[in-house]
Amino acid sequence: MVIRKREWFPQIGLRYAEWKRLLLEVFPPWAELLKSKTRIEGDQDNNLLPLDNKLSAQSQFKDKMKEFKQKTEEYLKIKWAMNNMEEILRDKRTLFILQDDQKYACRWGEIIDVLSLISFRATSTAVMVITTKSSQEAKEFCYPPHQEPIIYSLVPIYHDIVLDLIRHRQQQKATDQDNYFRPQILFDILDKCYPHEFCMKMFAHAVHANPNRRTKDMRKLHGVLVSQKHKSLNSKVERIFLFSYNDLPEEYKNCLLYLAIFPQGHNIRRSTLVVRWITEGLITKEDWPSAVRQAERCFDALVDRWFVCPVDMGAAGKVKSCMVLDRVHRLITKIAREEHIMETRLPTHLAMQFSIFCDLRLGVSDTMEDFLRQLSKSSRLLLFKMLDLEGCPSFKKNRRYLKDICSNILLLKYLSLMGTGISHLPKEINNLRDLEILDIRQAKFLDENATRDILLPKLKRLLAGHADASSSNSDTSTITWEEPLFYSVRIPCKVDKMPNMEVLSMVKLSQAAHQELENIRKLRHLRRLGVVIKYEDHFKYLLGAICSLEYLQSLSVTLDTDKGESIYPAKLCPKLESLTISGETRMQILPLLTKSSSELAKVSLSRTSLNQESFSVISEIPKLRCVRLRHNGYTEDVLMVKKDEFQNLNYFLVEGPNMDAIIFQNGAAPQLEKIVLSFTNISSISGVDHLPKLKEVELNGNKILLSLFYTANQITKVTLRGTMLKEVDLQVLARKPNMSYLVLLDRSFGEEKLAFNKDEFPKLRLLIVKCSTVTQVSFSDGSASWLQKIVWSFTKMESLSGISNLRKLKEVELNGDLVPNEVKEAIRNHTNILDFLHRKPQTQEQERGREAEEGDVARFPLLCWKSKVVVDD
């Protein structure tokens, strides 16, 4: 039979089997009669044609014929489409991709039937891929049957991560059904978080921090996520956040809420945060060392739960500074205000500089100088425990301000004058009998004798001096190394009357060094000591003194000596973990190192003029993980790292003029993960392909350095600063198969347009651009195909084009003033729902309040599970 359907339809013939299929669909009981030749008695199915009083057989038959006609027309259309497809597919290799939107699963049989209309010749080289969110349906779609589907989804990936974290619980057997662990609930929660990876990641971190959560709690979280009112991203983030937040100890909750006083995106130093928590009374222990340990554990807990994101990592893997995630910042700000932890009477740009318990009112337009002017007139400052004046320029104009602070805020425990213009410390500073932290680092104009007469009986940390370990010419066209400059202060005469001292940094020995070191020997709690020595004879006194300091973990010695005669003792302190030496001495220090502390993990050397033999001696230190060779730390032309040397080394830095070439022999430094070369004159590096664990390279100040890593295909992260690259120079990195993270900092790129071309950076996941010369960024089709996040800090943006070509893109963070409308439109129209953040520059009032706030540091948002820390940086 041949049927002609409308003018656009060609003649389509149906075979007997196809007519039979249509008849079976519309008249299935008749089909049974044809097969069995028997009559079915008593069947009440609507497809039978019983003669009853409700509807005549003729009417039923007309309805069935109408249905038959409709199905026939639909079938003919499909047949026509399949015939055309057959012509197109014949003798070609074809890939079908079907995306299941939860409508096709029940019609899978129909799809198979339709595709069967295409002849074998056209489909013998065809492959069909079906994507679905349902793991059960994925198994049903698989052919041949019982074949396992390929998992390509965030939900199963995070499910596997979480299951691995709680693997021990999968073996749990309990009679109490409320406590019995069911892994399926984890998948259900992650499924409700989809497609928001932020929620999945925070949930995974919550499980990582506490893998023993009750199944009852998991079911409660799942129930909340299922409810209609928690469908939005912000709502889901809040629920996941509260799930993790409510599991924290009360002390840790308060410490987290305290972070709301810092502006969004602010870089928070770990060491500063720890002592501020203690000073504000948020961490309470019977003694200071116990409080510090508790605060350190709290910091690690917040990192574990992904409430704060690491910004700067130490050489030993320790998080040195952090930043509160933006969504978390909004939530903790809301809770902190409800619980009156965040002072609402202070403007945002000043809140972080005062104690949270102060009774102080300042306007939005007020500056720190407005506060300092009122000091002598105010009687409401007695409750101040903390005052952070870092970078405040007002002390250059009026020396009276510091005297007013010391005369009026008598209960201060924490005073930071870091980076200020102070030139002296008034005698009234001894009025601060409760002061525990005094930070006068980077106070370049401070007289070195300013600290001689201070006597603060409760002082625990005297943070002084400054060392510009690396600097460069400010001219962008010529980038050069400059000799480090050191600033130090004198050791207080009565330092032995401050028995709780645990940190004493960059203090200078006088001619009465023997007595000063005898006083230091009495500081039984001293943990970190930094000393500047004028006479080499004093070095033996120093080594003799530190042998008595059983808790000393970090020692820094700056030698500005006359190279007098000296001897050295038999050993150093046994718990020493970090040693820094700057300056040349005739003493045989390095052989001493290998026989001293068994815990020594970090060595930094500057102006020590090592040779190959003395460098090899360092390799014998058993737990050494970090080596820094700064300005003239090594003076021979070639540095060779020999086979089997530095078996535990993770981090290697060369800074300033040193060697011309480095050679890594096969089998040397097998654990080395990161190399930093900064303003060096190195022209050759060989053997980097022999470093199996090398993942990260940081280059500062010389674009020639980049070509030295041409063979290092194992590298995943590169950070550039001051290299002034051209587009062609990036080709060294563009083809590297494992390049995942690219960070372009100040003066790293010398052209206005940063272009990513087809097939370049195939594995790049994170791009950070903080280079003022770059005003345009473009992505060609096929470039950076795995890029997930872009962070661009700019002074001027002309264009950000081609992001529609980035099919894996999830996040865009733009830090600068004006973002063109075309860029915003492209972000809105992206096929993915992008997480977009635009941070504008601070207002003029905020800038005046924090003129010297330290610059941002490149962020590493792709967080791995935190490894345990061995070395205290």
C-alpha cells in the first residue's frame, strides 16, 4: 500500500511488518485473535468491541479508525525522516547524543523502535551516547545490557569523595536504626545540591571535618533541601553552611563570626588572627601556650570546613593567610549582628581596627585620625583590649597621638603600629601593664634605641624590625635586584623581667651582648628568636644561650660582623625547626646543623657564600623540607643537586645573584614540589624532567627563566611576576599537557591584549590576572577548554571576549572599577549559570582609613584536603 501525504511528502511505502505493528498498537486484542484463532471470553478491556447499551460498536470502530489514521500519519512522518537520515548517514561514522530531560526514559522503547527503521548499512558505524542525571536510568539505557554506564557528573564524583572520607562507617553495624549509617543519604543530599558545586564542596568539607555525623542529621538536612522554599542557590548555601556551622564548638563559632569585622576579600594573616582571638577573649585557656594551640586548631578547623579559603601557603604547606569566602562572609555578618558580635556603630572600613567590645561610635566618613584627635578628651576607652593601627599615616604628623594612646587606653593587650611613621616609643608605653602583643614591624623611621627602656611584664610577643628580602626597581622597563635593607631595634634592658616572652624578633645585640644573652637565656617560653649581630665573637655567646632554650623552634641570625675569632658549641637546641642565617662567618656552621636538631625542616641562607661542598652538607639534614638561597647565599657558577640528596625536600627558592646554572641529577630531590626563582642570573637549568613531584614554578623578574622549564611537562601551576612576557613567550606554557593554574601578577605580561588561541592551555582550570598592563582578554574557540574560573584584577578593562567558548566555565571574578556592558551581557548569556562577582575599588573614605593596607595575594581557590603541618612557619 502506498500513501501520499501533502505536497511536501514524497511517496512512502510501508512494509507488511510495519502495517502489522500499527494494527497491533491500535487493536491489540484483534492481534491476539489473529495469533490464537480463538475468542477471548469475558475480557472487559476498552480495546474490545462489546455490543453494549453505552456505546455502539460502530461508534467505537470509528474512534479506533481515527486513532489508527493519526498514528499512521505520525508513523509516516517518522518513516520519512528516517529515510532522509539514512541517506545522510550511509557510509559515514556517526555519533548520536541524546540528553535525557526526564521525559525520554519512559519512551526509550519507542526511540529504539524508531531507530530500527534505519537500515543496518547506515547505522553499523554509528554510536549513541545518552546523558542523564539518573544513575538507575543510565544503567537501563546501556547496551549491551548489564554494562556499567560512564559517570561524568559532579554528583557521583563528590559522592565518591565523601564515601572515601567516611569509609570506616560503611562497616558500621548497629542495632539502633537512627545511628545506622546509610551511604545513599549522602548521594541524595548531593543530588539536591546539584548543579551548584559550591554547595557540594562545602558539604564534602563538612563531612571531611566530621565524618561521624549521625544519619539522623543527614536526613534532616536532606528534608530541608527538598522543601520548596530552599530551591535557590543562596538558600541551599545557607542550609549547608548551617549544617557545618552548628557542628562547631561554641568557641569556634565565635571565632568564625569574628571574621565578619574584616571587609570582603581581605587577606587575613594567620598569626595576627590567632593572637586577636585570644586577646578578645574568644579563646580562653588557663595559660597562653594552651590558648595559642587551641586558636591554631580553630584556624585549621575553619580551613577544613571551607569557611575560609587559603591565600598564602608557607613552604612547609602551612596556611599563612586566608580570606573569608564571599557567601560565607554574608552569612556570618548576618549572624554576628544578630548576636551582637559585630559592632554596628563602626563604619566597615574601621571595624577591623578596634576591639569588638569597645563602646565607640564613628561615622561612615570618619577616619582613624578623627579617632586619634579625640583620644585625650574621651573617657570611654577603658574597655579597649585591641587596637590595630597598621599603616596609619597620622603618626608622622603628630607624635602626641601615641602618647595619648598609652595614657588613656590602659587595658590594651594588643597594639599594632606596623608600617606606621612612628620615630620613637614614649615612656608612657610602660603604662600598658597588660600589653601582650606589641607589633612595630616595618616602622622604618623608628630609632633603634626606642625599645631599650620598655618594661611590659605581660608582654609575650615583641615583633620588631624589617627585612626587605627582595625588592626591585620600580621602573617597569628595567627590573633589577637591589640589596636587602635591614631594620632592627635594641634588646630591652630588662627583657628578663618579661618572663612570658615567646617571640622576640629582629633585636640587635649591643657591646654588652654577653649580659643581654644571659637575660634572654632566662626566657624559658621563648619560641622564636631573631637576632642581629655586629661582632662575630658574640655569635658563640648566642649559640651558648640558645642551648638553654628548650622550646625554641625558630632562630634567625643576621650577621653584620668583623669576622673575629670564634668557636662554636657542640649542639643547638633539639626542637629547632627553622633556621635563617644572613651574613658570612668563618665559623663552621653547616657541619653543626647536621648534628643538631633532628626536627630541622627549613633553612634560609643569605650572604653566606656557600660552595658546592658546603651545600652538599645541608642535604644531610634528615627532615629538611625547605631550602632558600637568597642574595649571595651560594657563589659558585654551577649548583649541582646530586643523586640521593635532599630526599625530603619540597620547596626550593633561589633569590638574587647566586649561581649561573642548576643541575638536578637523576634521583635527586624526588619529593620536590615547588621551585621559586626570583631576580636571579640563572641561564641554565637541567634535569627538571627528572623531578617527578614538581608541580609548581614561580618566576620573578626575568622572562628568560620561563624557557628553562621547556621540558618540565609535569608542571601544573605557574606564577609569573615582573617577567614582561610577550604573547609568543607564553607558547612555552600553552602546550604543556598538565598546566592547570596560571597566575599573572604585576608586570608579568608586557602587552595590552592577552589572547588564548585554539588548542592552547587544554587543561587550564584557573586563570588569575593581576597585571595592570592587560586591558583585553580573549578566548578563541577551542582554547582553554577546561577553564572553570577567571579572576581578573584590573585598572582598566576594554574587553573580555570569547567566554562563550569556555563551556566548562563556572566562576568569573572581576576586581576593578568599570566593567563594560558587553562583558556583563556575555556573562549573563553564558550557557552555564555563572557565579559572577564584581568587586569595585574602595571608596575614598575607606582608602583614607586604610591607606597602607597590604595588597591582595594571588588566590588558590581550588582547595585540596589540607595536609598536616610539620613546620611552624
